[in-house]
Amino acid sequence: MTKETVIAIVLGIILGAGIGAYVLFRTGNGEETKVIPVANDDEGKKVVKTVVPIDQQLLEITSPKDKIVSTKNTIKITGKAQKNSLIVVQSPVDTEVFKTDAETFSTNFPLSRGENVISISVYSDSSTPQEVILTIYFVET
Amino acid sequence: MKKIFGFVIVVFFIFIAYPVWSQTTSPTDVPEPTVTKPEPTEDLDDEVDKLKEKVAEKVSELSKNEDRVTSGVVSKVADSSLTLGKNEIEISIDDTLTTYYEVQGSAIREIKQDDIAKNDYIFVIGPEINGVITANAVYKDQKYMVISGKITKVNQSDFSIEIVSLDKTAYTLDIQTQTTQRMLNIKSLAIEAIGFSKLKEGDAIHVVVKNDPEKPEATRFDAERLLIVPNEYFIQ
């Protein structure tokens, strides 16, 4: 092995180690992320996932539960979402849009007689919302 | 609950013995009628106890089973059952106890069992007992879908738009004169009425459509109501 070959090998190792160290330390300072679904899996439909910051509050509907029967013509929807998110609530009878001041939100939403499919979409840091779909049945007993 | 109360009342009337009364006569040669009170036997007591236990057990079982809602497209209609959907969920129906309704706009009217046919979309309210869903009430209704996504194309020629939903399904929506079109004002966050000309590619859209149970794979619908969230909201 000639002297030039040895030098080339040594320089190559040093360069590789240097690049590796740079990538390692650079990645260590990067933002941690998590993968979340943006559409709930309703009756076998596809669920699309997206990457969001790890500390982002995910959309969570605390009430009502899905597929309940209501005897009133309005339902109180409460949930959790990232602060300052835009929330769109839509059903065949009404549409509401509001911004959350805190990590919890609440709204009284009208129901029509029969089945009500209600979509709750939250836009936090991107134009792709997280969405939960509830089905509430309004029948007067 | 009503069935149980009726059953308990029937049980009491069967098993309680009433005394027989008769009038005493003046002293004559006519023999006096005797008043007899039947003495309860041990066997009868046992039977009453067993029956009370069964009734209590049934009441307890029924109270644990809250009413469930099951919905789907009718695939089979039989005298004492309905079958729903691809999963063939069987719903037990009763001639006298199950009631039938149809949702028509903002009203609900009572209908008959014969008015429920194959391919109707229904939802059923009733308890699940031992794995069988028993229908207390059957409602015939219209199924709606709410789709969220982005506009990918606006067709001025036929007043339709193409969108891609969150689950990456492509839909074509026809904008009719009766379609309720709204857009978010990005400054005030108020919802304002708009026309077809305001629809543009790249904007987020939330739309409600009627689902046709006879065409489950359809991807072209008339838009019932839609809300646009302009792309400018996300870049301000």
C-alpha cells in the first residue's frame, strides 16, 4: 500500500467521522415530533396520519359520546384542542366556527330530528385539520 | 319496563287466593253453608318464590342493558327480524312492541312495518340482550356524510368542484342553486354567504352531502351545504 493510499484512507475516515458527529449533534437539537391520525377510522375508512410537534394538544372530544340518543334539540359539545386553534363544527343543519382561547372548548350545537352527523375539525398549526365525527340521534320520547 | 310490570301484576292475580264469603242463614232445617279458606300449600309457596326470583333477575338484567343505537342499510326484511349492512347485523322485531317511524325533514311520523324495505337507511333503538339487539323503535331516515378536505379544481362550465378529502378520496361536488355556500371571513371569523365565483383551488372545504344507500361507492354528489376556509387564513 502506497503512502498516498494510506493518507487517503485516513482522511476519508476523519471526514466520515466529522460528518457523522455533525449530523448526530444537529439531530439532537431538532424538534421532537409524533404521528397522529387526522381522520378517525369510521367503518373501515382510511386513516391518514400526519406529523405534529410532540407537545401539541391533540383534538379530544370529552362529551358527548358517539351514537347517543338525545331528547333535546341541542347538544353541548366539549373537548380539548391546542390553544388558539380554529374549530369548525358542521352538520347537515348548521355550521359554527370559533377560535379557542384555552386548551378546552365548549359549544351548544343544534340538532335536527333523527340522525345528526356532526364533524368537529380543528386547525392548529397547519391547513390540515384533525377531525372527529360524532353521530347523535335526536328523538322525542 | 312496562312488560315487566304487566307480567308482575298478572303473577299476583294468579297466585293470590281470595276467601269465599257466604251469608249465614236463620236457624232452620236448611244446612248451613260452610265458609272455607284454602290453606296455601308448601309447593305453591316454592313456586311463587321461584317466580319472584326470575322476575327480579330479568328486571336486573334489563336495567343493566342501556338502549343501544344501531344504524345501517336494510339488506333483508323478515317477519320477526331485520338485517342491516354488509356485516349482517340482525335486529329482532316484535309485532306488538316495536314501533316504526320515518324522519321527514323536521318532523317524525309513525309508519308501519311494511313501509320498511330493502335498501332503506334506518337506525334502531333498543337494548342488546344476550347478544341480540331488540328493536323498541325503528326510524327510517336519510343518511348524510360530512367531508373535510381541499378544493383541487373548479369547473366553471358545469358548476362543479373537485376535492380531495382528509382520507385522500377524490370527490366531485355539484353546486346547485339550493346549495348553502358560506366562507369564513379571516379577519372577523364571521361566516358569510358567497357565490360559486368565490370558490378557488387550494382552499379548505367542509361539505355536507346526502348519501345514496343504493350507490355506496359513489364519489359524485350534490353539495347540500359547504364552508370554505380560505388558504390566506393559514399564511397570515
